[in-house]
Amino acid sequence: MENLQKLLPHARRASLLTGRFLLGAYFFVPGITKITGFAGMSEYMAAHGVPLIPLTLSLTIVLQVGGGACLAFGYRTRTMAFLLAGLTLLISLFMHDFWTMEEGLEAAHETQNFIKNLAIMAGLLYVAGSERKTDSSAVTGSRS
């Protein structure tokens, strides 16, 4: 039991670092694909009625690539988590609008994506609202 108690702080640190890195990667990778597929993503956004596509897509890319990298590596963790939660909300409302679709496979798929994004937002808001001493960035000594 004593050995287990000694391992818990290390397991906690590893969990926080891994979780933060995976959350960051969740945004970073799609941000890169939006750069390489800018035209296709613009068309997809237009089909969903997103306004000011060149601006909104560019801002999305900056937030996903920059914010994802910052989150993954522990720079301004809480601020980036809050911004990415807001971005996730906007993406969910515009791009996963299951309530505008007829029942069927596509509506079910968009409902699943919407609910998944709510879970991601919950994790991001948890990070954003955490205290510095329990914040995942405290594990590496970086500032939030």
C-alpha cells in the first residue's frame, strides 16, 4: 500500500500531462488540415451558413493551431482552454446543427458530434476553471 501511495503523484502528473497533450492535439491536428484544405473547408462552412468565411476560417485555424499547441505544451493553459471551449461551442452550433435535419443517419451523426463536443467543452471548462495549484500546467511549472 505504501508503494501505491508513492506512485499516485507520478500517476497524477502523467495523467494531467497526457490529458492536456491529447486535448491540445485534438485542436492542433484539425487546424493543420484546415490550412491544407482551406478551399474545401470554406465550401463546407458555406453549406452550413457560416458568415464571413475567410475571416472565421482564418481565426479558427489560428485558435486551433496556436491554442492547441499552447494547451498541449502548457502555455497559458487556462486561457487557451477557455478560448477553445468558446470555439468548440461555435463550431457545434454552426457545423453540427442536427436540429435542422430530418431524422436519419446524417442527423444521428451530427447529434453524436454535437454531444461529443459538449464533452470536450466540459473538459476544457474544467481546465479553464481549475485553480493554479491543481491546474495541469502546474505539473510542469509553466504559467497559466
